[in-house]
Amino acid sequence: MDNGIWATWYDLPDTARASFLTWLHDSYCPYLRAQPGYVWVAHYRHTGGGPQMEQVKQTAVGHTDEAIGTGNQFLLLVGGLSPHTFFKPSIKDAVLPPGYDVMLAQRVALRTAIFSVEERVNGPEPREFGPGSGPGPAIQMGSFRMRTPEEEFDLGRWYAQYRLPFMAQLKGCIATRKLTGVAGWAKHSVLYEFTSLEARLRHFEEPHEALALDRTRWESQVIAGTVHAPGSPFVGERLWPLLPG
């Protein structure tokens, strides 16, 4: 069971991108997957959402101006048995194979966080990607804080009573995890898995995320209380491990 998730958002210079991604997928991801307590590793490329998502980001979602990493081109996710898996030893003190630190230093605008899985629901779509393969082919992952302590209670009620039950029935959804921050800037995160980017756009963004723009609705009032990390929510497609076929 993956009760902990280590997330790293980052950008790459154009000149380093091809060689870095080859190394990451051929060497670093398999290396991470072999570490004790690491359940899965998955790497995603940012694709961006549709026009509704961009409008929500501009009008209903606040973004922090704090000096934290602004990377958003790629997202590397690692599932662990527990959040403490990433502290025994700490990811900050890990002794890497020769040359790995040089390769990882090519990443820019880096931001990392460790989360605990607060709650999860399965959607109606079956998981067909094999054990240890990580989240599905397409994801949306928001990372944020709330503006006030009182809004924390509204957020918890919103996920428990509305969003998670909704995702459990949404066509195209594989699973949804509500996450709580253990280390890093974000206090909250949510990881949605979809069968494809097209399914996410058709069944989730266009008919549902747009509700955040309607100021008369509860959804809008809760979302308006969020302060997101740069580029959040991240929408992307999986690069590693490769999908079957």
C-alpha cells in the first residue's frame, strides 16, 4: 500500500532535455523503484488542461508569490509504504550512485514535497497497468494551502461530502487520493488518475471544473479559498513506466 508520496516538480533546459530524460527513465527511475519501501515510481510531462482549466487558474485559484520552486514541466512521483519511508534515510541525505548527483543538478526551478495519503477512492475504471506501475496514464495534481484556518474545515467537508464521492462515480476516473503535506510548502494536495487526457477533459474538466467559475455555488466558494503552488494544478501524461502496447 502506498501511504506516502514523494513529489518533485521541475523544469529542464532545452539543451539537456533529451539526454536527461533518457538517463532518468533508463537509470534513475529503476534505481528508485529498487529502494526498500518504495512501491512505485511514475514520471509525467506537463500538458496543460483545456481552456476551462486556464480560466479557473486565472479567476478562481490563487497562487503564492513566495520564493518556492516554480518548475512545472515535469513531475516525478514516488509511492512509499509510509511518508516515513522517505526519511529512513532522508531523501535529502541519500547517497546516490556515482554521477547521479551531476545529472540531477540539471533540473531547474525544483520544488519537492512529501505527502501522507489522507483518503482515497477508486473510480469506476479498472486499473490495468500492473502492480507497481504507479498512477494512471493521465493525472491532475493540485498542491495548495488554504487562506484561513476556518477554510480548512470547509475544505475537509467539501472533499468528504462532495468531491471524493463524485470522483468515485466519474467516467474515466481510475482513482483519487486526497493528500496531506508532511514536508514542503503545500499543506494539501489531490492526485486524480484518469484513463487518458481526453477522458479527463471530456468527463471532468469541461462539465465539472467549470463550476468553480460560478460564484453562487459551494464549489466556487471553497476553491476560492485555496492558494496554489506555481503552475498548480499540474495536468500531465505519463512518460515512465511506458504503457503496455
